[in-house]
Amino acid sequence: MSAPEPRNDEVRLSAWVHGHVQGVGFRWWTRSRALELGLTGFASNRPDGRVHVVAQGTREACEKLLELLRSGKTPGSVDKVVADWTEPDATMTGFSER
């Protein structure tokens, strides 16, 4: 009997994006990339200048979004992205800008 194929389980990525990321189209860009990857969630401006990105979907798609956030090819200027991984805890639909 062979080992079962690994499942690409659903995950939740919570990414705090530091840098010049407000007022430059960053949330719109993030939403577009997330929708292309089939993710649900949101991108939200925070009072301290960061953008909080929460995305749910397959681990592979979430890892790709994280790679894009860190790519240096985003609007504005990203200094650092702090990521946290958890299990999805609520059903989200679509991807919104908050």
C-alpha cells in the first residue's frame, strides 16, 4: 500500500507589510494578485502605516502571494513583510480592500 498523496490544505496567511505602502495603489494591486491566485481575504490600511493582508486558500497560492509581496515589484516600497500562518477560522468570500 502506497503512502497517500500530500494534500494541499487550505491555510490562512496573515502578512504585515511595512514600508511606503499606503496611498500608492498597494491594496488594489494586492487584491488583483490574490484574485488571480484564487484567494479570499482582504488588504487593510493600518493607522501606523502598514498594510495588513489576510488571505485564505491553498498553501501554494498563499505562498505565491507572499512571494509577490516580497518581490520588490509592488506599488510603493516594501521594507519588510512579517508573515504568520494559521488554519482558516472563518469562511471568507472575495477579496476586499479595507
